[in-house]
Amino acid sequence: MDNIFTIYFKTIKKDIFLLMAIFVIYILTAGIWLGFPLYPFEETFPIATSILFPLVSALLFSLGFVFTNKKVAKLIHQTKSQRSVFQWTLYFQLCVVGILFLLILVGFMILLYLS
């Protein structure tokens, strides 16, 4: 039996064109998923901006991975029937959001430190 993340990376390798299309769209729309969450939180919650901005940006960014995560969840559910497809999809979405949150938070803190 393969590891869960081995199955995840094999599925991503099969859908490499979908992944490349997602990243091209993210590059073209970077102002929306990075800029949009910054302005409302900067005005209403200035103290919580450093936490809310990366969290909302990570949530918006992770929406592109829903299809891939659902596909991987179906494959894992067929091999390991411990959880439902919804639970596996939610698990992978939360992993993606957590990793993206940390990366955006570190980048945001570096930008704040340099300015």
C-alpha cells in the first residue's frame, strides 16, 4: 500500500497540465487573492491584519486545488476505506490551506520587516 502523500503526488503528476493552468491563473489574478483580503482587514481590524490577511489569501488560493484534492480523495477512498471522500477532501484542503498560510505569513512578515 502506498503512502497517502505518495498517491497525492502521483495524481498531481498525472494532472500536471491542470496544475500549470491553475498556477498561470494564479499569477494573472495575484492582485485579487493577495490584494483583496488586505484592504478590508487593514481598515477594520488593523491589529489582526497580520493573521487574517494570510489566512484569507490561503483560503482563496486553495480553491484551485479542490478538484485535485477530490480526485485524490476518491483514489484513497478506493484503497483505504477509513474515511469518506468528503473527509479526505477536507483533510487535503486543510493541509493545503495550512501550508499556504505559513508561506504567505512568512512572506508578509518579511515584507513588513523590510518596509
